[in-house]
Amino acid sequence: MLALLGVGFRAGGQTILHGVDIAVTPGRLTALIGPNGAGKSTALALLAGDHPPLHGAAELDGKPIARYPALDLARRRAVMRQGGGIAFSFTVADVVAMGRAPHAAAGDPAADGAAIAAALAAADLCHLAGRPVNQLSGGESQRVRFARALAQVAGMRPGYLLLDEPTASLDLRHQHGLLGLARQAARGGLGVLAVLHDLNLAAAYADEVVLLHRGARVAGGPPAEVLQPKLLTEVFEVPLRLVGEASTGGPVLAAGKWAAPMLVS
């Protein structure tokens, strides 16, 4: 398991996280939600091993993440970060292949080739494989970063996939396609954490939802338990109401003027 246990973190003289618990479990997709500035990306960075926590523990399989050599950590977890455009004219296939770099010592070109091909196909990028990445749209670039992360943890069980706002810049089809792949990866044995802003996508695809607010965890559990209109209205400071149920059983929410007639008191 990849976990934050009672974690606190400060940056720029401000407390970003305090007492936060998050567990990323193999076989499950966890959605991390909350308003801007709630600490979501910071929590993901701590899980990735980018920084040590100020308080508490960040652990992989019960061992502090900071004790793992960088190469070992790269073989166990892949991170899809926000933005991260590539200025050089590598092809799409070249960039996805970079995800296999941590596995180079294994010397298995067939396994690497299969992982790259599968990631390109999964992210709907085969027709763009030879195109320079600096000639892609924002949404296409997003899918390339996702494919690179998929290729990096291909065959790793347990392995972990950390996705920071993976649906940003994507059209509706590719939003659902990407999260469907993330859930499929979880079903295949990976532990997946996705920072999401769309609450309905979280409801539709997550096994568990963790809600952060002002650097603290305020709720966690199945989508139907966490995505309660009253709680979300208080946290996001916008009226929300339940308008239906997704095919997966999670709630469907409406916000803003669509929710105003049924604002939760």
C-alpha cells in the first residue's frame, strides 16, 4: 500500500496539509477532490516521494518512501503531473517509450515494446505515434503523458499510478476514456489515485473518494457516502444537489444555478 499517515506539510511559511491520511490500495481507484488550494497536488507529490512530510509518514509497503532509491521508486510508481509540456520535437512514441527507462536494466526489449504499444493503443494515440509532441493539442499532450505513465508501471504488481488532474484539456469522450482506463488499470492490480475537479467523474469511476478542505481530510469512503450535497455545498461554497444516479451507483450532482431551487440548508 502507498499511504500518507497523519501527514503535515508546510511551504512558503504556510501550512498546506495537517493530519492527512490517504491510502492508495492495489485494485482500487481513489479520487482526491476538494477546492483549489485544498492541498490535493501537495498530497500527491508527497505520495510520489517528491518531498518528505514535515510530520507523520509517507510510506510504500510500510517503509518510508524517502528510503527507496530513486530507480526502485520509479519502477513501482508512475506520476502524471499537471502541464509538463515538452519543448523538444520527440515523437509521441519516443515520449511514451521514456516511461520504460526505469526498466532498462532488465534488458527485455520485447516486454518494453509490448508495454509501449499497449499504452499507445489504450490512450488512442497509435495514429499520432510518429508526430512530434510539440505539434499536439493540449488534450493530445495530456493523453501522451497518461500513456507514458501507463507504460512505466506496465507489468508491475503491485504498482501505483498517480494522476494529477488527468482529465484537464480533454473532451468528453477522452475524459471518460482515460478514467475508464484508469479504473481498468486498478482492476488489473494497480493502485490508482486521481486528483479530480469533476465530482460526477469521481462518482462514476472511483471506488473511494477522499475530500480535502483547507489542508485537512474532511471525508473519505465510497462515492455515495462522501458526495453528499450538504457537505459539498459547505466545502465548495456553491449550491449542489443530487439529481440522479450513475450506472455505477454513484450520485449525479448539479451545481450553481441548476441547484439553486433545491439548495441544501
